[in-house]
Amino acid sequence: MPDAMVGVVPGHRRVGSGSGQFRLRHQSAAGAPGSRASIAPTGSDTLRRRPLSIRLRMVAGPWHQIPRPCVFPFDHGAEGVHGRNLMKGIQQMKLKYAANVAAPLLLAVGAMTCAMPSANAAENGQPSRRYELVHEIMMKWGPFVAETYQITPQAWAREMGDLFATSSLDTLQAAANANTLDQMTLAFTSVSSGGASIGGISTQAGDISIQSLGDAAADLVYVPVPPCRIFDTRVAGGIIGAGSTRNLDVTAIGNYSGQGGDASNCNGVGAAGSFAAAAINFSVVTPSAQGFITAFPFNTTRPLAATMAYNPGVIDTTLSIVALDQGPSAAEMSLYSSATTHVVGDIVGYFINPQATALQCVETAQTIDSVAPGATKNTVAPACAAGYTQTSTNCESSTWQMPFVFFSNGTCSAQNNSGGNASLRASRTCCRVPGR
């Protein structure tokens, strides 16, 4: 691959200092093609006017995977603010994603957009709008998909490529406006005839389901952990004022010291990915007046309920199971206090959707019947053992001259067209779903 690649995304113009075209440069420390990459604006006037460079570690895969030389359309002028929005989006992302999510998303969005000339050409000079929407979807949901479904941003971008290229701008806009991953997925169902997978989410029309046991918010598995402090307002953040709310990070975090908690991921809690609820011991420390606290999912309306009530000057503790927000935001839980008080939180377990597990399958013994020449026979296989469900009926004959006319629900029906006795065998394959 050449040391520098320059091209123009269809529909984008070089507009002097009013628009920034970006050039990809691929080089090693010695100057030859290698493992480092930089993205820098072309045009000295643009560089002087708005210095902007993005130096990325090569975490998104080799540059030869980019389908064609292209310029990332990060406009700076009055007609567009792609570059500014991109940097703003990266800055707003959780720091925990910066190394392994932000850079791959940045490269995947740019490369994907360059690979859509036919889709862009059909939009009457509006390729930049498609880029904006794809960029917004990827930056909004890429981190959440990576965290929750353990799929890399690059892989998700590849799976979504056809949908991004063939969907109408209205569909992309609806997906970008979605508040939940299910809503975003539903926006694409009308154009997904092949049932593309979005981070483990099936997009078959009329069938939205997570490809694992249970659900992201129901049929959950409880995982107990040794008590571990995830926040302490006496150490970080300061006292919670009367009638105010504190937003807290519970999932996908390297350590909790920034919230006054333990300087670890609390026995794997922070590394478990997104989960629906947590079991937390809440302690109020010498509140200023009688009142209550309410813990509830971040970015939702505070319920008319109390997690615990307290009296002035008293240290009190209660255990509560709190539902958590599973969106892309850094915080997952909000904590309201009606009076001024310090609050401490120790997690003792969490509720997560079950992992997909392989079926445990066995085959029953065979029922064997002898069938006379010209005769017919219905052979019924032994039933499945308790706890197992039949998944198939297995039929076998001892001669090619015994065609099967029916095989279902453990029954094999055939006629012996040979000149002698023949055997007809029937069995069932029975499976069960093991626990997590």
C-alpha cells in the first residue's frame, strides 16, 4: 500500500479554508508502511486556521482492509462540522472506551462511508448526510454493543455495512434517534431481509431477540460477589445536598476509586459488561435531617418510592436491589436524597442476562421392527427422558427398498418393497438447556 492515500468521497468538495479534507498516512517509525497511522487535514490554510490531527494506535486492523483510498469528510466550514462533531463525540465517550473502542469506530465509520459510492450517488449530492447518520449511530451504540454483546466495533461495522449502505436516510435518521438498542434495531427491520446480526441482536422482520438465554432486562441470573465499595461521597464527590441527585457508574469500569470506592473492578463486577440490576448495601452517614434516599436507573424519572428512610445524625444501612440503565451513558444509577447526607454503597451481587450455552443432547435407544415383504409399519421410538425435549426423529431401514412415507414426533412409517424381511429402526434426539 502506498505511504499516503488521498481520494475524495463522492459529493464532497475541496473548499479551501472552509472545508477540511483529511488524508490517511500509513507509516512505521522508520517511515515505511507499518503499524502506525495518522489522520491530518490537507491544505495549509486549513491547518493554520484550525489545527487538528488525530494520531491513532493501529487498533482497527491493517489499512489494506479499507476498500479504496479515500478522504474522511471531516468538514470544518459553515456547511458542516463533521470533524468538530467527531472530536466532540470522542471526548464525550467514556474514558474506558478510549483505547479499544473510539479508534476502531472512528476508522470503521470513515472507511465504511468511503465504501458507499453507489448509495451516495443515489442521494442527489447528499453523501455527507449519510456519513453524519452512520457516524452518529456507530459512535452512540458501538461502545454499548462492544460492552454488552462482546463484539468488536470493526466486526459490528462489517455486519452493519449493507444496512448502512442500502437503508434510506429516513431509516438511518430513525436509527440515530433511537433511545434504546431495540428501537435502533427495529428501525432497520424493514430493510433487513437477510436477518443481519447487530452485536448478537437478530433483525429478522417481526422477530427481535437476543441470541442468548433470557433477556437483557428479564429472566436474569444472579451473580453474588464479596462486598465491595463502589462509591463513598465522603471520599469523592462530596456530600449530597438536600433535594439533589448524584449519578453513579456501576458497570463496565476499571476501578471505583473515582467515586470514592475500591481501586479495583470489585471482584469482576466492573468487567462483567452491562447488566440490568445490582444488589447494593446503602449506608447513610449522619444526615442533617429526617429524610430518605431513592436509587433508580439513570436517565429515568425518579419513582415515588424510597430505597431507605433515615433519621438525623444516625448511621443506618439497608440492602436494596436497584435496576440500572443499560444505555451508552457512563452512569447507570442515580441516587436522590431528600436531606443533606453522605452515602456509601457496597455492591454484593448483580443480575445479568444468562450466557448462551450449547445444548446437551442425547439419542434414545432404537425401537427395531421387522417388516415383511410388501408390508407397511409404523415404528415408534422410545420417549425422551424427563427434562429433555425431542429435537428430531431418526429413521433407518436395512434396505434401500423401504421408502419412508412419514417421520415425525418419534414415529417412522415405511413400506418394505424388497423381496425379504427388512428392519425399520426409530430413535429420538433429545436435548436440554444447561444452566449458566
